Amino acid sequence: MISVSVNGLVSNPSFARQTWAEVDLFALSCNTELLCKVIRPAKLCAVVKADGYGHGADIIAKAALDAGASWLAVAMLEEGLQLRNAGITAPILLLSEPACEIVEEAFVKVLDAGLVPTVYTYQAARSLLSATRAISRSTPVPVHLKVDTGMHRLGVPPEQVLELAKYLVDSDGIHLEGLWTHLAVAEQTDDGFTKIQLDIFEKVRALLKKEGIDPPYVHAANSAGAIAHPNSRYDMVRCGISLYGYAPSPEVAKCLSEPLIPVMSFKSRVSMLRSLKAGEALSYGLRYRLSKPSTIATIPVGYADGVSRRLFDTALSRLKCQSGASSSYGGEVLIKGRRYPIAGTITMDQLLVDVGQDSDVEVGDEVVLLGFQGDQQITADDWAEILQTISYEVLCSIGPRVPRIPINGGSSRR
């Protein structure tokens, strides 16, 4: 078991590589409590798919539930089974139908594990009904019906909702517990399409109510909807990225009275220092050439761990970085509370950092790729801007060979 001392140093000698990710459960709890306050009286469903957005699903799920979340949501059966095997008993919503050839067998596993399925096709609804007949259950199986209100990814078209809802309601052993949809552009607070989606959703709800169908759980809001669109909250909201400390957009962040706190820090240590002369070039392709003598630090972390090669490539293409040319356009790391540029092509297991001529950097010094050090911070949003992507992808890209270490970071970042 990896251990961390009070000052954050990895103390287990078997942890030889010295690259790790810290998962701050205090930060997670703060974010959860803030979201619960914002959405009240709606319930919070913590989205922990993709291994808790790369943070560790079991750790995140338990902490979020302790801090006030009522539900969990995952993308697939295997993720739900992992949570059940970890001893989690809270309601777990599957966000999509089983995508396999033997759907009925998959639904049997869903029901055996006490997971709550989502359906939006007749094939899945029929398979679910068959699965309910194959198991012994004293109460009806709860199911949530997903409506496609304009994102056109998953969901039953609005004009077909009533027919499918009636099929579920009339099926013995099935309880239509929820009705939901997903918002496509809620992070763009001035885009009118969210209102269009909610208007469509409301018409569907009214049509169902007219037929006496009124599921107890109605939900539409993702993180952006929950924070920036109060009329999308309904009975429950499904929050993902905001739990992990990132707003879906700067516009959404402005809607919060308190800041979210990034939950993950990504760290390593200096494994080697090398003094090089002016004119020397670094790493594959020799694309970073020193214009003056400098010290180069080797860090045992690379693209196999989630540090994209483009963190250097972008800097090179935009600014043709030379020694000491630290830039917001290229990837940087923190060592001793100072920013240093990534120098040269990032390799599978290692990267190089130019720490300059007069540096006091030493072998063994902590290197922060994401997180705080001193009064400096590097965030997944910073990487996302360089990589022209989103914080979600940055966090989910941190590789599985990077150990996740739960810590309690205290209140220093509030």
C-alpha cells in the first residue's frame, strides 16, 4: 500500500518510479457540498463513469455520497459492477443501454446487481422485460427512460416517447421511475438551444402526464445545466466535471458564488540532472536546442501516463522555444514553486525540463504537472487550452499505471 506523509512525500520505498496522482477528498467534499447547496432541493447524482473521470471511481463515489450525493451514474454495466463489488449500496444509474449482442443476459446482470437501467429503444425494453421474468424479485424493477431532445446521440425521439413509456408502464415487473434528457450546449450560457431542449422536454412531460404517466424522478441537468440553468434542475441533476473541481466553461464558473477546487494533482520527482553546453539538442528529433549552457532535469513521466506530446509540440510550433523560453503556449511544470518549460519531445516514460543555469533544483525534488506548489498552480484547464481540448479529456487521459493516492488536503485552497 502506497503511503503519503503529512508533507505529501511518497514514503513507501516500493514506489520506485515516483510518479503519482493525489486525489484530494477534502476538495471533492467541498465541491459536492457546494453543488448540493446550489441545486437544493434537487438531489445530486454524482457521475463517476470512466473511473471517476480518471480519479478512481470507488474513492470518488464513496466521498461524494458521504458529502451529500444521493445517486451515482456510470456509463456501462462493468463500471456499475465495480462499484457494487466495492461495497457501495447507493442507487446507481446506467446512462446507456447495454451495447452487446446478448442484451437480455446483460440486463440480468444489471438487475442482479441492483443497478438502475436506462432504456430508449424497444429492443432494450423487451430484453429488460424478459430479464425481469428470469430473476426472482419481490418489487418491480425501476427504469429510467431517456428522451432525445436535440443532442441526437442517445434517446427515444419525442414523437415516440408516449408509445415506449406506455409499453414500460404496462409491463409487469417494471416501474417507470425516471424520465430524463441530456443538454448539448448548456455550458454556453447565451445559447438559446438549451431553452429549446427544455421546451421539448416539457412538452413530452405534459403529454405523459395527460396519460397519467408521471415518473418520480425527472432530470435533465449536467454540471453546466445544474449551475447555470436553474429551470433544468427538476428532481435530480447529474454532475460530473464540476465534482472534480472544474467548471464546464468560464461563463458557467461565473454563476457560482464560490470556486470549485481541483481534486487531482499529478506529480513526479526529478530523477536526473545534466549540465549541457550551448548548441546541444534534446530528446527525439533533437527539436529543442540550447542557445546557452543550461541544466536539464529528467522526470520519469511521459505520454503513456497522460502527458501529451503536444504539450511540447505546441510550444515548438508557435514560438520555436529556446533555452529559458518559458511560455504560456507550451507545457510547464512546477519545481520549488517555480515554472520551468518542458524541453524537447515528450517520450513514453520520460520528459525533460530546462531548469536554467543557476537553478537550485536537485534530484528528488517534487515536480508538479497538475496542481499547486507554493503560490503557483497548473490546472487541467491550462493543459486543455494548450492542447485545444477540454479538461474532461485531460483528466481522463491520466494513465492507469499512475497510482491514485487519496489525501485530505485541508482548507488551504479555499
